[in-house]
Amino acid sequence: MKVFLMYRDRDFNPADPLPVNAGTLVQDLELNTLFQAMARDDKFILDVVGRGVLLSLTDTDSIVYRQRVLGDCLVHPAAIRRLYELASGAVLKEKQEWRAMSTSPESILSRSIRVLQMFLGALTQLRDVSAECEGQFRSEGFTRFFAMVREELDAKYLAVVGEHLRRLEFKNGTLISAGLGKGLKGADYTLRRPPAEERHAWLQRFLGEKSTSYSFEVADRDEAGHHALRQLRERGINGVADAAARSADHILSFFMSLRTELAFYIGCLNLHDKLSGQNEPLCTPVPLPLDALSLSARGLYDACLALRLAGSVVGNDVDAEKKSLIVITGANQGGKSTFLRSIGLAQLMMQCGMFVAAEQFQSNVSMGVFTHYKREEDASMESGKFDEELKRMSEIADKIKPYCTIFLNESFSSTNEREGSEIGRQVINALLEAKIKVLLVTHMYDLAEGFRDRRTDRMLFLIAQRMADGSRTFKIIEGDPLPTSYGPDLYKQVFT
């Protein structure tokens, strides 16, 4: 049995390695705020959603497949939570089953039977829930999942499984056949169905013809005899014990996969409840192919900022279709970094099949999302800030490839403007030549002006809006770079 709710052709593997820059993305885009809101203090969900968001999809079909599964979850949240609790309960109960230190066939079989009996109850519940939901869900993922449950877990099959488990309790003893091998040693030990299971078998044995076989009894105090019988019995049930253990592991694997994949969607439901409860807009984004070079949004906002403030935040519009370089300048404390982060978050959320914090969002998928943000000095730095910036950029250059997206926030600002601008120009030109989309926030006028002077159709220049009285609207609008970031405005706010 397969789940296939995260991918069309495979199960989600939480052991898949994260991108090499995962830690940097979490830090620069403040993803822990997002993950915590999705998890609601559930450590398991926290781990799953973190991996689900960071392990981005890179083809539009896979993204749309997951979006439609999520769409079903948003329409039927109670059913999804019920399925998640069912799968989680099955996994938890299996862990609680006592596992003997002995690895004998009898111990393995005994535990496997207990686990399988518990799983049989969970599978029966799963069949019942699926029967209730099957006609209500529309996505390919859930339609296929419920059909699989209906076909593979029908009442007749579950009844047969229950009967086999009852027989494996051996309440009427164990019947084992064997032959003689080389050196007159026992061979071909086979577990048989006891004839006593047949109706009125005791009467047939009493009135029927006497058996031509012989029997013997082992005295109660004959420890060696009982030990020999136990060895014979374990040889007979060894194959069954192995099959039962593998069956239990198989069903456990199914419930673990179901729990893991539903955990991602439970996280999405939690986040959706939180943001929609704050009356923040949410939308299903439109993913476009790698080479489409698209970015447009209406009412785009920083989801993490909204979660921290627990209130409405300013949304922005952007139209960057066919733009490979977006340069954002303007007033200090005007919302430039927040706007940049909102795009980065939206890109990651779109590429993992989630909704996006906006009224409308469209973008081409990216082969990878990278960030290079200014860092404050701390004790862990082994060199100066500028050297540290160059080192991080060198590491990015070793990993980034065509059709990736990079977010540069005040990069190379730890040196003088002339030197920083020149290095920034060379790095950005190299990235553009390698077919990498660049989004740049900078206060270095020389750097921004240099790109404006050779403006092409693939460049977009935005500024943080500032009103005549010096107030900030936190709106990002189209505009050419200005030679000032209006630092005196902040001085007046603080010191006057």
C-alpha cells in the first residue's frame, strides 16, 4: 500500500538530505517563525513541515498535484485531522507494544500477532473513514488513495486476516510436520492447520477410525524433553514468525508514511487557520516553468511578520515579468528587507505546493533559492565582516546553477561604497550571465546607479516610498535609485 499524497509517483522520505544552504535560508527568511506556526508545538509536525518547505519541487506538474491535495484538505479539514490522528495512534500503539529481548521465533510471532491485531482495528477504521470521504474529495492524490483503501481493504479481506490471526494464537495446539534428512536429522519443518479447527473434530476423533500414527507425552519434570519440543515448535513456526513480522513492518511503514505526509498538510491547515484568522489574504499561486522568467504579485506580504505582529501588515504589488534583475533602493526603515523576504517566502511556499501570503502570486519555479544577507559581527566570526561576506558568496558560487534565484540584502556593504559597488557589479553580472534571477536590496547608490545607466528590458528598479513629511508607508513602488536613504528622518524620530 502506498500513500502518494506528496508526490504522484513516490512517498515523501523525511530522510532525504536538505539543501546545502538550508540553514542560511532558515536564518535569512526567518523560517522558524513559519514552521512554529505550522507545528503548534508538535515536534513531529515541526520536523516534517521544515523538510517539506525546504525540499522544494522544481516542476510545475508536481506543484499543482500537491496544491490540489492541499485544496481538498482546506475543504475537509476535519476529515484530514481524523485521518492524521488515526495514523498517529497506530504508530504510537506499535511503539508501546512490549518488545521482548529474546529473538526466538515464538517471541517474534507473539509480538507480531499483537501488533497485527491492533493494526487490523486501525485498518478497519481507515476503511470506514475512507468510505465516508471518497465521494467528497476531488484531487488526484486523495481519489487514488481512497480507491486503494477500498480495493485492498475490503470487508472480506479484513475478515480473512482476522481469521488467520486467530489461528496463529494456537489455542488448540501446534501441528507441525517434518521429514527425515541426512543423518536421520529432522528436515522440512512445516506448520499445519490443526484438524481440531474443523467443526465436531473431537467427535470424529472419538468415533472414527483409529489413527495409525503414534504419540507420546513428555513428563512435567522432563526439562530436556520440553526444551527439545520447544526447539521443534520454533523450527515449525519460524517461517510464520518471519512472515508475520514482515507483515507488521509493512503495515507500520504504511501508517508512518500516511502520518508523515498528512503532517505536512496538517501544518498547512494550522498556518491557514492562523493567517486567515487575522484576516490576511491567502491565494493559490501560479507556478510557471523554469525558463518563463516571471514574477508578479498583488497584496504580497511577509507571512512571518504577520505571524509575529498578530495583526495586519502592509501588502505590496509587483510586476516583474521577464525581469532577471530587480533592484530595490530607497528610504531606510522603509520596508525594503521585509519586501525582499516576502518574495523569498512566497517562492518557497509556492514550490512546496502551499498557498502564498498574497492576494495573487505568480512566478517561475527555481532550481534553487539562495540568500546572501548582511551579517552582524559576532564571536563566531573568524575574520572581518567583509572577508566573511566574500567567503559566503564564494560558497554560493560553488553551488548555484542556472535557473536559480538569489536574494541579496545589503551585500558587500561592510566595505566602502566604491569597493563594495565594484565587487557587487561584477558578482551580479556573472550571476545574470549564468541565467540566475537576482533580487537586490542596497543602499549603495553607485551600485544601483550603475545598473540604471545601462538599463535593459530585463531590469526593474523599485524604491521604498517616502512621504513628503518623511513618514514611511512601507509600500514598494517603481522608481529610480536616489542618492540618499534619508537617514536624517530617522535621526529626527529618535532624537527630537
